[in-house]
Amino acid sequence: LRSEVSIETIIDENIQDKKQKLLKLGGVSFIAGTGAGFLGIGGGMIINPFLVIMNYSPLDAMAISSMGVLFTSSISTSEFLIMKAIRFSDLSYFLMIAGIGSLCGVFIIKAMVTKFNRPSILLMIILGIFIFAVVVLPTFGLLTIPVNRYFVFGSVCE
């Protein structure tokens, strides 16, 4: 009887642990989606490091992030089609090009992981992209913002 109680306790603790991880992942996903919508950053820049911290393998983290990108980009594209901001002919062309590029990226990463037998290559790629974004995005923003138009203060009464 004592061993049955301990097995039930272990199962209950495992379920509670999974619930906590699911809530954490949901919260980070919400923050990543909000950041992607407001700031234009990719959600994967936020979700991938968090998934690795939660002991997901780099390959699993990349797959989860890629599925998120698929859903968010599909929703955004649908919105632009409904608003007639893009034409369907343009969409099909860029969909084909992006699909080919995505497949090439997956095959290249898979070949590198297989050749070097190091799944951590994915982490290095994510780190490189993150560092690139941290340096380039603020620099590009500072160089392209027309200071005269955006930072002019007018009268409060007008």
C-alpha cells in the first residue's frame, strides 16, 4: 500500500510540474507575441532561450519556435490579404521563395548537426542572430529616424 501511495504522489507531482511548465510557456509565448506585434521582434528570440532553460533540446526549441512562426505569419498574411494590402499573386511568389529558403536552412542545420555531432550548433546560431539583432536594430533605428519630425513638441493647448 505504501508503494502505491508513493507512485500516485509521483504521478501527481509530475502532472503539477507539467502544468507549471505549460503555464510558464504560455506566459512567455504571450510576451513574445506581444513583443513581436509591438516591436517587430521575432518571437523566437524570446521563446528559444526560455525553452532551452526549461531543458528542451535545441532541436525541440527550434521546432516549437518554427511552428509558432508558421501560425503567426499565417495570421498576419491573412490580415493583409483581407485588408487588400498585398495581392495574392505577390503572396504566392514570396511563399514559394520563403519555403525554398526555409527548407534550405533546415537541411543545412541538419547537415551541420550531423557532421559535427553537436546539437549546440543551433544554440550558437540563435545566439549569433540575437547578438546581430541587438547591434543592428538599434543602430538602424537611430540612423533612419528623422529626428526633426518625430521629436518636435508642440503646445499642450493646441
